[in-house]
Amino acid sequence: MSIPLLSRSSPAANFNAFNETNGLDQILEYHELPVDVFEGRVAMDLGCGQSDLGSDLALRGIHAVVLGIDMNRNTLKANRQSESNTIPIQGNLASLPVVDESVGVIIATKSLPMWAKDASDIDNFFSETKRVLELGGFLSIFPIENDIWSGSVFKRAAKKRAVEDGIRGIVESTDWTTLTLTPFTLTAIKKKNYPLKSYIPGTD
Ligand SMILES: C[S@@+](CC[C@H](N)C(=O)[O-])C[C@H]1O[C@@H](n2cnc3c(N)ncnc32)[C@H](O)[C@@H]1O
């Protein structure tokens, strides 16, 4: 499976890697994503912290299921208490707790640099994201370079994977109109018995 890999470094100069991202607009700006890319998809926010992408998208009228993955139980609890549209799942970036080919969009905001220390971690990250992405799904990582994170480590590892897996490579800007979105399916996710009904806006 070939993954369109979208990695960004451009807005990196203006942010503190340890600050929480401030809502949907900042996520879209960091990842240079149009909000429509989430419509009708299962998305995964890797290392979501307290971010509640699912509710933010619902407020914009976007129908999406967001799986918020974080290793830290406390931040996930914060999501639950606010009756979130993000399904909080405690998990590790090293081994994603979902079935194969079940996710349409993966974003990782400021989380990869906190965890991946070398090329083998990045390699592992690509293996896992590749496994869970459905055909035609998207992977967007932010940042790939900043003052606490060596972009060169990322780029070397990503380049190696690109060669091995036929990933298109790291692109600095993307014309989204040229990318093909595959039809939305919940089949794989349903196998895991996630409480989808209560989290999909407008399905009550
Ligand atoms: C700087 S915070 C960013 C949170 C959020 N994405 C944002 O942009 O506001 C990094 C998050 O990644 C999580 N994290 C770090 N390493 C992780 C790992 N190996 N597996 C899962 N989550 C991880 C941390 O618990 C933390 O919540």
C-alpha cells in the first residue's frame, strides 16, 4: 500500500513544541489541511493530549469519527469528561490499538518528536501507520523539524521507507485536488466494538 505522506516544517518556527495546540484552526494550519479532508472519515489523532478534534470538527458540521490516542490517561480523561466527539483510547504510538486498514486520516501533532529518538522509532511509526491506514488514506506529521527535534533523523528514516514502501516521499506543499479519497467505511472499526453510535454527530 502506498501512503501519501504529508510532512510539514514551515510553521515550525512559530510554535513551542511543549504547548498544547490551540484548537482546530491551529491543527489545520500546522498540517496545511483543508477541513473537508476529515468529512465522512475515521481519523486518528496520535498523541492527542487534551485536543478534541472530533468535537471541533462536529462544530464545523464535519461528520467524522476521531480516535484520540495518547499514552497519558489523564489527558484522555479530560476528553471523556467533556462528552467529547473524540473516542479516547490509551495507546502507544509504537503499537497502534486498532485493526488494519481502518483509518482514513492520521495526524500526529507535536507527538512524534516527544517519542521517536532515532531512525528505528520512526521506522516503527511508519510501519504502524501504514498498517492501520486504509487505501488512499492520509498521514500528516507536524513538525518534522524544530529546535528539540532533528528533522534530518526524520528525513533519513522517511526517505528509506519511501524507497522500501513506495511512499511518495516528503512533500512540502500539496495540491489536495490531485489526491484521491477512497470511500468511507466503518467495517474494520466496528470489529473493535467502539461505541460509534454515540460519537457520530447526527446519528441519534
Ligand atoms: C506536546 S503534546 C501535544 C498534544 C496535542 N497533539 C497538541 O498538539 O496539543 C504530546 C503528546 O504526545 C503524547 N505522547 C508522547 N509519546 C507518546 C507515545 N509513545 N504514545 C502515545 N502518546 C504519546 C504525550 O502524552 C502528549 O500528550
